[in-house]
Amino acid sequence: MRRYRLGELRERVGLTQARLAELMRVSQSRISQMERGNLDQLEIDTVNRYVAALGMEVHLVVRLDGHDDESLSDHLPPSWAVIA
């Protein structure tokens, strides 16, 4: 399991912020805000649309306080990514 930030996922599939914004029907500045890491203000639907535009799926994983992301790797398939 590897930790990714949203921008890394976008770059991995070869999309610019502008093209992703077109696909999501939002402004490029909105994509930039999302990628700067203010995830507390994101709705799950917005993250789902972002990831779907990249050709990926969202699977929500709930983590108990006090457990690090490495402990999750024991329970998730190796192809999954954690968005930090």
C-alpha cells in the first residue's frame, strides 16, 4: 500500500489540473484547492468525482485513533492507495 496525495494520483494518470477540472465541471482553482490538502472541507462525493475522473474508484476505510497507516496495509490489497 502506498500513500498518495490527490495531485500525485492525477499526475500518475497524465492529467493536468485544467483537464481534470473540465472532466469534473469545476474550476481549475477548485482542483488546486483540493490538491493543496484541505481535505477537511471536502465531501466524499467530491473526492469520488475526482477519483472517478482519473479512472479509479474510492473505497472508504475508517481508521481507529492511535493506529498508523502502516497497520492498514495488513488488511488492504496491495494495489490500494491511502489518500493523505
